[in-house]
Amino acid sequence: MLFEDLLLSKSILTAVSDQGYTQPTPIQEQAIPVILDGRDLVGCAQTGTGKTAAFAIPIIQHLHRIVGSNKKRKLIRALIVTPTRELALQIGENFDAYGKYTNVTQTTIFGGVSQNPQVEKLKKGVDVLIATPGRLLDLHKQGFIDLDHLHTLVLDEADQMLDMGFVNDVKKIVKLTPDNRQTLLFSATMPLPIRELAEMFLTDPATVTVTPVSSTAEKVEQQIYFVEKSEKRNLLYHLIRNENLSNVLVFSRTKHGADNIVRSLRKRGVAAEAIHGDKTQTSRQRVLEAFKNKEVSILVATDIAARGIDIEQLPYVINFDLPNIPETYVHRIGRTGRAGHGGLSISFCSKDEAPYWKDIQRLIKVDVKTIADHPFTWKEEEKPVQNRSGAAQPEAKGQQRSGKSKNSRKSSGSKKNKKRWY
């Protein structure tokens, strides 16, 4: 199928062609006709499948017919709710790209910055509003947002919004919209709470599922390094220097861990930055732009912060910490190997993470190449030393000879010398 087969306007087809698109991705091919028909939709697609275009293109198509060359004050007719600033900005860029030959306008609002410039744009009128939940509710409460004319509501990255604790905000937002709206819910995973949300807010929705969450991108080469936990930072530096890696996205399980990795790399002369929830919105955007512009070669991120990273030619992803949820592994390595490009995913597995790796293998059902030729592999457990009776006992430095006196054995049980277990 080609984009021309979707019966889109010439203005949109030209804009899509400018982006280098000729054939829709599976999620676009299935979702766009459903959305153009006005039906509610639940879309399940992992990162890098073209999900944003799947809802942005039909929304622009619909609004282009309504707006035309109308010079009257614009009203909010489409609302996209997304969990982070980075995602909101990314979606806004896509709407600008696909709608550049139309009169459809968009604005993006999010917290962590002054509301004044955002309020000024809202006062001028806008067709499409892209917003994070907190700022949206705040500006609505202040009377700057009118959703009475809304036609389409999009809940994007619904699973992440739940993970970040936005479920109550989402429910409040839905109540502010007209009952006859079209509702589109997109999520990378479909746990029970997401399905319950869909049942609550959507009417007879079509369901589109592409690239099952267990599937890893075909063009992504995967490698696993079994490494001592204390040597992970040394292994990371070893790979960066010896394999000449740059433009690398490194995943850390925690915000504190991400900062520690960055400090370790900087001490060794590697340009690295961290992006996570404790960083200010301005700082996160600055770091992300520096990484996209290749001013920073290593970006260390937590899973939530990384959802806003959209780089078509990202060559390397490193799982410094293995995720304890197998599906997260699939989403992480999906950051590379996009848009037909190849990619390499490298994972570090310490002994305590071995159960996580087994769960990941059960999910993906792929033989991942083990790289054993590196200086930081798992150390062998010390074998116990056998005593004369054949019983195993641990070997210890400074071990006393077996001729220990009876008096010393008695005194070891006294209250004065009794060992305290704390």
C-alpha cells in the first residue's frame, strides 16, 4: 500500500513525501482508515513503528476540511495528552511537518516553564493542542483552555501515563471533553489497567495491534556481556574506547545510577550527560538537543525519560542495568534499528540480574550472542576447602589450627565473647 491509497489530501501527501515517506507502516496502514471513518481506536504498537503519524495524519486531514482558509479565531478541535515534555515537543514537530501545507495549527504546553508564552498562543487560537496532564488541567482551571468544541481526544503513551501516576488526571481531562468526541488510545503495552481505561472512555473501539511486544526489531543485533556488578562502569568505558562507540544511549535503572555513570565517564574524558525525572525540563531538553546534534556522545537515561527520545539513526543502545520487566527490554532496544537502519544492542548482566535475563530470553525467543572475550567476566565462586572428615568448610585467611584449647572453646561461648549478629 502507498500513502496515495489512503485518499489523503494533496497537501498532506506532499508533506508526507517531503518526509521521505512512500509506504505507510503497519500501524499507519491499519489505523488511519479507522480514524478517518470516525471510530474510536485502541492502538498497541511499540516504539519506532510510526505511531504518531498514525493519528496525526488523519487528524490533520479532518481539520484541513473544516479549517480550510478560514480566518476566524481557531478553536481547539483536537487534544493530544502525553506524559512528558519531550514527547509533547516531538508530537508537535510531527504535526508541523505533516500539516505544513495546510492551515492547521498546533501548540504545545507543558509544565516546568513559565506559562505566559503558552497562554499567549492559546489566546490567539489553535486547532490542535498537545499537552502534558498537569499543565493542561492548570490552564483549564485558570480559564485559558476551552474544550467544548473538541472533536478528537488522543491519549498517547497511556501505559507510561499510568506508570507516572497520571491516571486520575487523565480521568479528569476526559470529563472536560464532549461526550460525542472521537477517542484514540495508544500504548506500547496493554496491561489490565489500560484495557480498563479503554472500556471506560472509548465507545465500540477498533483495536489495532502491530509488532507484538515480544518482538525485537529484525535489524537490531543483540549482544550480552556477563560482567561483575562492580566492573560495569569499567566495561562501559572499555567498550566506548576499544570499539570506538559514539552516539550511544545507555539505560540505567535508577536516576542516581545514571548520574554515577556520567560522573565515571567524565572522569575518564568521555562527553556524557544524564536525562531523568530529577532534571529540570529545560535541562532535559538542552541535553537531548546536544545528543541529537552529536555534541554529547553518550546519553544515560532512565526508562521514563527515554520515552521522549526519537532519533532515527541511533546506532547503539546499552543496557547498563537489565530491566526487571522483560517487555521494557524490547522497548529499550527498539530505540535503535529504526526507519530501516541497523543497530546494535549491548546488555550487561551481573549475577544478581541473571533471573531478569532468563525472563527476557523467554519473552523474545531469540538467541542473543554472548561476548565472553572481555576482561570483566563473572568470577568463579571460591570452592570450599574440605577438612579431614571430608566435610566442606570455607577457606579463610588466618584460620586457626585445629589444636585449639578446650579453655578457648569454652570461653568463646561466654557472654563476654559471644558474637553479636548485627
